[in-house]
Amino acid sequence: GVICTGESIRLTFVVSRHGLEEYVENMK
């Protein structure tokens, strides 16, 4: 399906933030 730009940006932000949180947890 087609994802509107707003949803795509929001999804990318959520995924990148989640990945960053996991990265920080792994660094501890």
C-alpha cells in the first residue's frame, strides 16, 4: 500500500528512537 509522508516520517522516527534506546542499553 501507499504510506503518506507523515506516517512514513513518524514510523522512521519511532524505529530510529527504539534502535537508539537499544543501543544505549547495550552500551551499559
